[in-house]
Amino acid sequence: MLNKFKKFLFLLMVFILVFTASGCYDIRELDSLYIVTGMAMDKAEQPGLIEVSVQIAKPGALGSGGGGDKKGGGGEEKATIIIDSVKRNVIEALEALRHDSSRTLFMHHNQVLIFGREQAEAGILPYLDASMRDQETRLEVMVLVADEKAKDVLNTEIKAEKYSAVGIRRMVDNKRSISKFFGIDLLTLVSKLTEETTSPLLPIIKIVEEEDLTRLSLTGMAVFKKDKMIGKITEYQLRGYSWVMGELKSGYLPVKLKQGSSVMYVKSSKNKLNTIFKPDGKPIMSMEIEGVFSVGELMGFEEMDTKQIVDELKKGAEQAIRKEIMSCFKSVQSMKADIYGFGDYINKHHPKKWKTLKPQWEELFPSLELDLKIKVEIKDTGKILQSPQMEIGRLS
Amino acid sequence: MFKYINKKLRYGFFRLTEQNNHPPKPEDDSKKTQETLISGNLTADLEYIRKLLGTSSDIKMHEFRYGEDFQLKGALVFVDGLVSNEILTESIMKPLIMNRNLSPFQTSSMQKTLDTVRQTILCSGDITEKYTIGELVESCLSGDTVFLSEGFDKALIISSKGWEKRSITEPQTESVVRGPREGFTENFRTNTALIRRRIKSANLRLDHMSIGEKTDTNVCVAYIDGVADPNIVDTVKARLKSINTDAIMDSGYIEQYIEDHPFSLFPTVGYSEKPDVITARMLEGRVAIISDGSPFVTTAPMLLLESFQTSEDYYIRPYFASLLRIFRYLAFIITVSAPAFFIALTTYHQELIPTTLLLTIISAREGTPFPATLEAIILILSFEILREAGVRLPRPLGQAISIVGALVMGEAAVTAGLVGAPMVITIAITAVAEFAVPDQSEAASILRIIFLVLASVLGAYGIALGFLGVLIHLASLKSFGVPYCTNLTFNHNMQDSYIRMPLWFMSKRPKAIVGQDKTRNKTNTPPSPLSKNSSPEENP
């Protein structure tokens, strides 16, 4: 009996010890944390070093709740703090920041990772490792390239957003309606980098100085060769890229014709990619692009009936798409950057031929030919068939 | 694990009681005196009764003369306040004294005289003969009037119960928007009548017994023969008989004496204050236990699901009733685990909170002096104190307390920066959700604190551990041989479980509880206007 009682006591002790000894070891009270909302990496002045800046949500200045003793009032305080450190490695820099501040850096909620232009041109790959490896950081963090210095981007306030990093992420999400390639997260970037011949793209964020305010703007994409930035393409050209990738699911397409102009909404698009080999072994990329549109706006086109207009619009849209695609293609051909992953495509579908093509792909790509077949479909014309302008023209 | 601890505790408890158990007392004298026969000598008998009952002022012994030329000596013994004065004067005293036909010569044949008194004079529907002083005293104390007469070695017990009682009112605990509003009262007969009135079946059984050495409380086991499982009825009766106590003050006493798992947080005996609920449970095969002096009727067996059912579920149409039932399940989970989840998320798993929400929570928590766990415990504690104070206080004061609690404690504490607003919101939701499942609110209040401690020590793992433990424990519970969670599992009929099916579809009574009569309605088809016309032809 006593033995059983001892057993019970032993069990009780185990319970108590489990809770007292193991518990709370990783407890983090909210007021002991610095929530990192954004991170920027710039090339330091000293060679071989990197300047890591982090944007922290400043707890005291937040919102209206809690123990806010100075609420309201006039002077709007900045809701974020930027701290930076220059070290050889990223983690080294972060640890330095950690030790210098009163709270622990909390990386889970990091929204954006911005590379300064100089660093992007020098290569970003060495500095991605820390973000990939660390348990606290997320692979969904958006990667961007700053037009100038990344730290300045983090430092720029966005109207209506408390934390500019959160704002930048929302800007990226908004731009995704134009093309999903505006939002590149860390995982996608790294998987692109692992493809041998594909060149990754990263959105460029720029500080626009206007008379009374400075704001941020996403302008085009940075084209990378391996992990080094070599040039950029515009937003217009990015659409051409999206057509080829078959990823343009929304957005609009302006069509200018002699009779008038129109803006058409993209409802969906598809692309069937194929490779044709010329007798001399050189590949031609053939594409069958299908775009479905609806009419968003019509201007002009007097004295035409609906069927004619639709036919004209189809032709116009086809040309507009072709123009967009070719503009992008020509531009990246001159950079010798295969952003589409054509090389990878051939590798996957014609592995044997790729073996011979691979060594000369650098030279082949700039002279690669495209065979475009574009099919345009106009599904609906919105709420009205003809514009009021046309109706009035008919009556008079 | 729980079983093991339970066993251990039981063992310890057993040892304790064993030590305290004195050898059984020798039969006391009162037992002997109670078996004393009535002598027939009126003065001696009355003296004896007086000795037994002591000098209580409310025991009246009225000696009088009656019969032809008032030649017969008689006495009435009753307890003032327990008997109805009207019955006493109009049905007993008046007929006895006014009647002059009772000739003194008939006293030679005592039995005959007594029969005459019983059959022709007394105006009462419930008269019995008793032979011992003990029985006499017992019925006298339960409100009957005892008639003794010189020369008779028997007493007539005339039912004359008529004490002041509360009328049937709307119960305060289980109010409904739609449905019957009457509730049980403290009066035993009223309660049995309320049940009898609802079930006019000949199969309704109201088996009587009395429990408690001192209080001798009337207890009635009510069930529907055929619908209730005879095994369960027998178990209930056996457990009631084995109750060894001197007093039953409320049905809560009975509940605690007969429950299966006295060490569990979860109740295994149900209760209700409403006759419609009790009869509905009896129609599902449950056994009701009515105890004198309590407006709460207990039912057994109780299943977990019962806590999430309300009578109104069946009075309103099934769609909204089902939705409400799902909400009740949710409310229980919320009330048990909301503070725990909040603590786990804000102290261990900040990465799980959406960024903007996290920043809002941080801004609210900034500058508060206590750790989150302590904050939660303080708030839970103050809520429990407020509730307790509000319940005990007279109603007008109770409102004042709630205003002080809500405004001063809640609002002021937040503005003063002592606690964060999100925590106050969490605790408030928890508190409100608790009242959605009143049957389990005792268990929920304790579980909440256990979960909170687990979460503050182990984070989300702690909550998972807690839920696992509770689930294992729930699965191990049994109420009168019926597994506690039985109608939440899919081998049971599910018409009335997570959701409530339409009434016409609930053709079967709960499989685990019911006895022979398993079906409620035979057709199992939706009602349609057509069937009204065709039914006479189909069922001639």
C-alpha cells in the first residue's frame, strides 16, 4: 500500500516538475518585443560589409489604445524606428542590433526585404541565406529592389499607413492586379535562382519626390542575371512578360485605332508554349496566346456598327498584345537575360536537345525567334452596347 | 492517468472514512418506543406522545367530547401550521361534535364505532388506521391529523395537509422565449401533479420513498414504464436506498449522493426546474427524482449532450434551433479556452497573429505593468467575484454592483493602463459565453483556469494537452451505465445530437438510454396537407 502511495507521489512530482522545469522557457511577453516590419540591405561603404537596417513598429506611438497618455494632439509622431548596423554577415548585424536595443527583435512579421541598388548590382545571393535559414523569418517575405538606397525607402512614410513596410506590402498586393509578378516572395526568388538559365525579376521601388511630399512608387522590374541586377524593364514591358507566362488574369489593355480608342479589361488569358526546331537545330518558341476581354470604354468609332467595332477591336487588341510582348522580349534579349525560363522549358521538354543548346544558350537567346499566334475574344461589352456618343451621332 | 488518480483519491478517501467509522451504535431507545402500541387509554397515550415530541409549542393536542350526549372522549393531535384549518374545523371537528347519532352503547364494539366514525362522520378522502405510537407521530409530523378516542387501541390518520406554499411561478433559471413558463415549486405534491398533468399515460410511475434519518424527506422516482430502461430504474432506486444521511435539504443532496463520478468536474446527474423539460427527458427514457422541498428535479442518466440542449430547441423550428445548438458548442469551447488561447498566442506564438492585429494588441498592452498571464488571472478572478457578489446581493443592489464592475473595473482599469483592452474583451467574451451553457458552467469555470495555467506554461501545446485530457476524461465517464458522450458518437442515432433534426424525423428515442419502447412516431415522413385527407382511408 505504501508503495502505491509512493508511486502516486512520484507521479505528482513528475507532473509538478514537468510544468515548473520545462515551462515558460520560450515565453515572450509582448512588451519585450520589437516587431520588425521591414528589413533593408545596402552595400556598406567599406568593401565586403553590409548595412542591415530594420524597421521596427514603435510601441509607444501606436494607435489609440492602451496606456496612451498623450493621445491626440497635433504633432504626428512617426510610428516606426529604423535602426541599422554594418557588419560582415546579416546575422552578425542583426545580433548587434539585438544587443543594442532594449527589446528582442521579432522577425516573424517582417513584411519586406529590400535590397539597395548597389547591393543588387553586386549580387544578393550571399545575403539570402540568413533569411532562408533563420527559423523566425518567413519565406513569404516580399523581396524588392530599391531604386537608390534601401534604407531610405524604409524611412519614407506612406500616407494613410502607419508602418511603411506594411504599406509597401499592400502596394505590392495592389499591383498584383496588374501582374502577379509584382509580388515576388523569397521562396519564388530562390527557386528562380536555382534554375540554371532563368533570370529572376524583382520589383523596383522608388522614392518619388514631389513638391510637398515624398512618396513611394513601384516602377517596373529589375532584371537579374544570376543574382546580379543588370537592367530593368518597365511596367508596360512586364505586361508583355505576363502575357507570355499566361498569367495575365486581370488588368486593362488600351487599344488605339484610327477610328477611335478603347480600353479593354482582361478577363483571362492563356498561353500554350511550344518549341519548334529549325533544320539547323535552332529553336523557335511558338506561342498560342488566348485573351478574353470585355470592353471597358469606347471613344470614337462613330458610324460603325457593333460587329465592325468588335472586329476592329480584336485586331487592335491583337496588335497591342504583340507590341507589349515584343517590347519586353527585345529589351531582355539585349540584356541576354532569359527571364521567361525558355531554357528551362526546353530542358524539361527536350532534354536531349538541351544538352547541345545549353553551352551556346547565352549566344542563342539574343537571336531567339518568337512565333506568336494571338487569339482575342471579346466576351461582353459592359452594360451598354454602343457609346452614347455613337447614338447621338446616329440621330443627328 | 485520470483513472489512476481517481483510484488513488478514492482509496485515500476510503481510508479516511474507515478510520472515522465508529462501530455501529446500539439500537437506541427511540426505536423501541416507536413500536409501542396504542394502549386505548387516552390520557396515557397522549402523555406518551407528549413525552416523545417534547415541549414544542406547535404540537396541539385537542381533547373533546362527542357522540350522543357527549359521552365519548376523543382527542385530535396535529401540528399547527402544517394542517389546514379549514379541513380541521369543517371536515373533522364539526362533523364529530355535531353528530349525535353515535350511541355510547356501541362502544362495546370498538371496531364498529371506529368504522362508523370513519365511514359516516369524517369528511375526508384519505383516512387510514394506525396501531403504533411511532406511526402516529410520524404522520402527525408530516401534516396529518391524528384522531384518538378513549377505549380504542387504534388511531385514525386523517389527511389534512395544508401549509403555506409558494404558488407555481415562472422559473428564474431557465427562462424561455417560447414554451411553457411554469416551474416546479418546493411542494412535493404540486411537483408530482405537474408531471402527471403532462403525461396522462397509465404507464407513468411515481414510486415513493423517503430518505434522511432526521428530515425523512419524501422522494419520488418518476419514470414511464416501458420507455425507461428497467435496469436504470433499478439502479436509481438502489442508489437512493443506499443513501445514508440524516438530511436531504435539496435535490442537490440526492444528486451528490447518487452520481457516478464524484471526483469528476462534469456533472453526471442532470436537473431542471421546468416540468416540460423533465417530462421530455422522461419520454427519452430517463428517470426523474423529485424530492420534497426542492423546485429542482434531478434526472438520470445525464449525457454530455444534455447540457447543450434547451427546451426551446424543440419548440422553435429546427433550422435556427440547430444553429443555436452549434453556437452553444462553440460557446463552451470559447468559455473554456479563449483566455488560454489569448495567452498562448500573445506570449508564445506571436507569429500566428496577423501582423496588423498583433500591432494593435501590442499597442494596447504597451505600458501595462503585469505579465499577460497574471493580467488574465486577475480579470478572471474579479469577474468571478463580481458574479458571486451579484448573485448573493438583493436585486437592486446587484445592479449597482454590475455597474461598478462593468464601468469602474473594466473601463477605468483600461484607461488607467493597468490592463490591456484586448484582455478585457477576451475575458468578457469568456464570461458571456459561459452562460450559454449553464449546465456546464461550474466545470467550465474550473477548466478555464486549468487551461489558462497550461497555456501560460506550455503555450499551444498546453492547450492541446488540456483538450486531450478533457476528451479522454469525458470518454471515460459513465452515468448510470450509459457512456457520457454516447450520443455524440456516430454509432448512436444522431437525429438529435450536433444538430436537431425536424421533429417528425426524430422517430427513435436515444438508443443508449431507452428501454423497450424505442420509437416515438412510426411514420417518419414529413407532414403534408395531403396525408390529412388520405390518412382515414389508410388507417381504418
